[in-house]
Amino acid sequence: MLQRKIGEFRERPTDHEQEIFEQRMLSDNPLTLQEIGDRHGVSKERIRQIENKLIQRLRTFIREGIPDFNPEDLFREEEK
């Protein structure tokens, strides 16, 4: 059920956000904030901000779809 919800969520972000979601949060070998920032010509801080907003939106999306699930355990904040 969780994987289905994540799959549904993947269709929602903008292209820029989707790349961050795919390459940072779902990848077995995530890119660094700096690597993604360099690709888009923005700072790693801006990528971190976008990533944090995505995490919050994902948690809300999952909480609404799976009421008994605690999405706070997903994607604990840490720098890679």
C-alpha cells in the first residue's frame, strides 16, 4: 500500500521536484545536494529546501491516504 501511495505521489511534483525526489529520496545511490544543485544552477541550500518541502508534502499525502501509518519515519532529515 505504501509503495502504491509513493507511486501516486511521484506523479504530482514538477519536473525539477521530481528529479530531486527520484535522485535523492528514492535512489539506491542518491546524489548529493551539491550535485543536484550544480545540475540546475542553484545552491545546495535551495535543493535542501525543495527536498524538505517534498518530504512534508509526501508525509501529508501518505497520512491522508493511509491513516494508520506514521509517515514521520519516512526520510528522516539528514545530509548525504
